[in-house]
Amino acid sequence: MSEREKTIVGISIGDVNGIGPEIILKTFSDSRMLDMCAPVIYGSIDVLQEYKKILHLPDLPLYSISSATDLKRNKVNIIDCFEGKVDLEFGQSTAAAGELAFKSLEKLTDDALASKVDVIVTAPINKRNVSEFYSGFTGHTGYISDRCEKEALMILCSEKMKIAMTTGHISLSKVSSTITTELIIRRIEALHKSLMQDFGIDRPKIAVLGLNPHSGEHGLLGSEEEKVILPAISQVKTKRILAFGPYSSDGFFGSGNYTNFDAILAMYHDQALIPFKTLSFEDGVNYSAGLDFIRTSPDHGTAYEIAGQKLASEASFRQAVYKACDIFSQRKSELTESEEVIS
């Protein structure tokens, strides 16, 4: 791959007291990664140099730049987003780490919206210490969606399954009142569009999960399936979308029925994350569909309990980089084909 063809990958540093910097540097310590993409890490050169020493990576080429437009495509580029020294306190939630994590994400999002990077990959954060610096912060997806003024759809991806969520980071007690027929229709349509546009799947089959035990047992254990979910499935079918369900989660995953579908729509966070992480914890990726740019992340958190111990696996973060580059390539390919048809 030529230097010009490399995908520019913008990366937020995450919580520096967690495993974010470790998994980033471990990923790019494999020189083959620099053959396929040009990384730009938004964070702190001092912090990353310290991690480089801790991880014994003397040959990793870190390069400090002031703007993504100045990047070196054969090096790991760093943009400083924080003035002053950041003291590393492994495994601890600190105000300084929260501030750096947010400033990193803010600058990265600025550059993504300005098309200075091709895709973004976000390292794990602590939502609480970020929210202490930026009031109302509930996570990467919500913040980036607000900045793009778009409704993002969170899709968890691996070789084993793709599963999206109707509701995200909200209390379980609010799920029933939040899901509506209209919301489910939007989620199915967004999932259908992403499967075709981003994953190159023609006529994808989508399974929709129920909300209640045994999908409500015909109203005996809850009415959401009959009153809210089924009408949504019926309506999208009139648009030639192959949606089926609602399925009871236990039987759907226990029987292996999930392997018969291209993707699944769950009703709430843990209904999606529990089966997904059980099957794909090491190589799972979180993809935010429907935004102005491509954003992925690993499917795990800060892992404070192993921070600074050189124990963190970079597998999921590496897969997040791969997935972002793959989707970017898929979109470029579709755009090229469309232009050829027009001409």
C-alpha cells in the first residue's frame, strides 16, 4: 500500500490511568500496522513516552505534531491536547485523567468533522471522571452523536455476530417507557442501511429480540411485543427489509439461532452485551453507525485492576482499528462504483 493510500486513523487516548495507552502502543508496536494505516493519537506525548518506557518499546517511532495535516505516515503521530504534566496513578480515577480524556476526544472530534482524519478509534474512558469535567457526559456515543447532530446506532461486531441496541446507556427501569414503535423502526432501518453500506451485505436478514421473558408469552408476561415491537417489524417489511421476530433472548442464543441472521437488534444494553461479550470478548468491536464519520472502539472498559501491569490484551483495540479501516475501504469502493455508473 502506498503512503497516500493509508487510512488516517485518529485515536483518543482514553483514561491514562486505565489500559488505554497500553493497548494503543502495543497495537502499533507491530510494524505491520503502520503498513496499512497512519495513526494520530490525541493525548499527551509525555504520558505516551512514559508508557513506552514501561512497556519496553524502545523502537516504537513516536512523532509529535501540532496538526493532523503534519502527520508522518510511517510513524505513530501524537497531538498534545493537555497543557502541563499528567501524573499517572494506575487504577485510580482522577480529575486530571478525566480532563485529558475529554480534551482528547474533543480535539479528535473537531478534526474528524473537519475531515483531517479518515476514521476515529476511541480508547476506554471513565464516564464519571469525564462528567466531572464536562457536565452531562454519558459516553463517547452520546457526545459524538450530539456533535454530529445525528442519531448514532451502536453495533457490536465480531466474526460471530453483529448486534445493535434499541436503547443504550439508560437505566433498565426506563427501557420499557423509552422503546416505541417509531424508535424501533428507526433502529431497524439504520441497521439495515449500515449492513449494506458499511459491511457490503445485500438483502441482510435482521432478527429482532423481544423485551420480556419468553417474548411476553402472548401478553401474559408483558405487552410490549404485541403492542410495540411487532408493529415495527410489520412496518419495515413493507419497505422490503427482512426483519423477523420478536425472539425470546434465551432460546435465540441458546439454540444458536443467531447464526442464521446477518445482525440482531436488542431492546436494551445488557441484552446485547452479555451474549456478545460471552462469545467475542477478545475480538469484539463497537461501531457507531449513522455518523458523519466512521467511529469504532474496543468492547471493554478501562480495566483499572490491571492498569500499569503490562497485562492488557490489545486484541480488541487492534480489531477496532481493522474494522474502521475496512468500513472506510468499503465506503470508498462503493463511492468509486457509483461514480463509474454515473460516468
